[in-house]
Amino acid sequence: MPSVHIVGGGVAGFTLARELVSKGYAGNIKISDPEGLPYDRPPLSKSLQREYFVPPTWFAEHGVSLIEEIVTELEIPSSPDEWVVLATGTTPKKLQVPGAQHARSLHTAADASALSATLEDGMFGQRAVIIGAGLVGAEFASTAKMLGAQVTLVSNSSAPLSKVLGAEMATALHAEHSRHGITVLSGTPTQLGPDYAVVDGERIEAAILVAAIGVEPETTLAQALGLEINDGIIVDEQLRTTEHSQVLAIGDAARIKDHSRAVHWEGAMEDAAIAAATIMGGEARKHSVPWFWSDRHDSHIEAVGDFSQAAQHVSRLNRRGQLQVLFGLNDAGKLVAASMIDGGQMSKAVKRLIARGYTPSIEELQDSSVGPRDLGRQEQS
Amino acid sequence: MSYKVGPADELSEGEALLVRASESGASEDIAVFHAEDGNFYALQDECTHEVASLSDGWIEGCEVECPIHSSSFDLRTGKVQCMPATVDARTYKVAVVDGNLELDI
């Protein structure tokens, strides 16, 4: 009987099961995940809530077996209709300082619920020290503050996320933290204890210490299977690993050969659709222009495209003179990226422009009276 | 029951408008879309995932993408095309009668 064994029930793994079901896959579908019922990860740092993709009954209704287990070894499929798909995601990077074990991470629903419990414990607001001001660190700082904590955010950069948002946007957003009552320190901790962190020689007491200094691909199983790993499990355009054509890798754990690793939620879902096409045959949608969002301090932040290709930045300000959209153009003057605060339809407009290779004039990009629809509906004539 | 939304030529292709329940007497807010196939469609306005107005969404072909998390829905059937939403949107009939959009509520 044909079978697909999906290791990991994050957005990539679960979406693959869903794609196979919706395409009428005639075989066994199994998801293995030690965390059980698949849930969506983005809400963890935004609201500390676990949001399941589907109710538990979905799996039985659609003939998908969900096994709560850590997979440490697997047999390489021997028949052409047996597939293994590694959707193992990432693990948080660990701080390399004395006492690092005292820092918690915010990566799983269990992490989020433990943090939520501690935050609710303090009658007058807990003290929290968050190390790292990237997406997760900044979002958790905002959430903890909203829940009444006294928050110190420690970053070794004055503009974290510059590479993905553009320096001007990253600087503007980082400055928002102190405006919302968060103490922002630049530097790195030199020591952690059970209830304190030492930053720049200063000891900061805190009931909650969180390290949010980034993640790395989870490749333990891939290593055990002898797969090629180099900043992710190496796969081809069909997401087949280089050693075994019946073993695929998708989502944050995988990297397409000669490409940089795509690490966003939407890209993980697109991987799932491509993997489904590899398994069942048929045309797969190609990866679209990368997009991600982040929520903090009541602002909805989005980024589209790839700022690493940008040689020139164009700013669009709102009526109050604040940065609203930052566009990135490459050295040929072509639109390649944008980041925005409460941009509404702007992200979709830019996505479409980049996909179609059309760049509006600098004046149009700057002019806030040219709305997303007018901007995005332009075509090469 | 039918509700007159307004002149069809005031809603350009690729645009949407919100018909509030308080104006129309319908049981919920409804978004009316002018899709890129030239036709008009209507769906419940609130995204089935979280609080967001689909009338603020981006129309691509015959789909609308939610402005917050990009769940997309087929304007013709209300079927969800892309997560995070997993529940289909309710559809409403909309017709052009003597140049006016009429919504069947």
C-alpha cells in the first residue's frame, strides 16, 4: 500500500497531509510529532496561545494517523510508492554564556504556556529580560509588556532585522520598544543566573529570562539517515534529498541546493504543495515572492521580497512624517523588496509588482496618495 | 430579499466594497467584489480565521486574500484556498440590474 510518513506536524508537515487528503491520495498518511495535535506556531509569540490547525477529529475523518512520538530512526523506503518527508523544523539557538541554562526559549506551545503562567503569577507585573530583539524577541517583549510585565530587551544590534526589513525600517521599529515602555539595552549578557542577567556589568533581576537569538534547522534525524546537510537538509527543486529520491525534506529544516534557506510560514506551506506534487505527480505551484508578517505594539508589520538584493531604499512616509513603507530596489533600479507598518494591501501589491517584474517610478513609490491598488495594478505596457 | 448596493460602474475591477448589516438588514456584513474576470461576487466580510475584513483584501483573479494573514478564498464558491483559514466563507448572490448592484440577502 502506498504510504507517506511525515515527520513533524508544524505548518509544513500538516499542510502536506492536508494537500494529500484534498488531492485524494490513495494510501496511508502518517504524521509523527512528539507534540501531538498540530498547531500554528506564529501565534505563540504574539498571544502565547496554542491555535490548532484543525480539530482532533479531522485526522480520523480523513484517514490520517497522528502518532505522538520522537522519530530517531527510519527505514529508507524501498518501494517507489513509499515516501518519507522530513518536516522537522528548527530548534532555538542556545546562548553561549555561563548560566545559559537559566534562559528559557519560546519555540513550542509548552514554552508559551509556561511563560504565560509565570507572567500571570506576578501581582505587580513580573520582570522579564529578553535576549535578542528579532521577530520572536520583539513580539514576546510586546506581549509580555501588554500582560503587565516590566520588560528589558537586550540586543547586540541597534537595528535588529535590518537584513529582512531594511535598515531604516528596522531602526524605526526598534525605537518603538522604548516608546512603549520597554527598557532597551544594547549589548550581550555575560552571565545568567536563576533570576538575573548580567548585561554590561549591570545585574538585572528578572523572574523570566528568555533567549530569542534565532533558530537553526533541526537535522538530528537527517544526520542519522546520512543525508547531506549544510545549513539545512539539502534538497532539489522537487524537495527530494540528494541521497534518496523517496525521502523529501520541507519547511524550515530544508534548503534547496544553491539557494538560501527560506524560513517563513508561507514558504513552508508552499513547500508542502510542491512535495504533494512530487509524491502524486502533477504540476506544483512555484514558490511565490517571499512574505512574512509580525505583530507588536498594535502594529502589523510585513515584509515582501528580499532586502539582501536591494542596493537602494525608497521611503514612503505617512502624513505625520513617519516611515510607513520602505521599498528596496536592486542596482538595476528594479523593485525587489518592501517592508511596511500597517500596510493594508500594500504587501499584496508589492508581491504582484515583484512577480511581474514591474517597478513604479520613485515618485509613485514615495507618494502616499498613490494607493496600493493603483500601484499594484500597473502593468508593463 | 434584495438590497440595492449602488451603481455597478462605481466599483472598478479589482476593488471591493463593504455592505454593513446595519444598512442592508442582512444578518452579517457582506463584501462585494469586482473580480478580475469582470464579474461581481459577494462573500461574508469577516475572514473565517480571525477578525479581518475581506473587503479590505487583495483581489487576484477570482480570489480574495485576507489583509491580515493572507488566507485566500475563491470568490465564486467561498472555498478557502490557502491557510491559515480552514473554514469556507459564505457566499451571497449579487446581480447587476439596470446598472445597479443588487445583493440577495
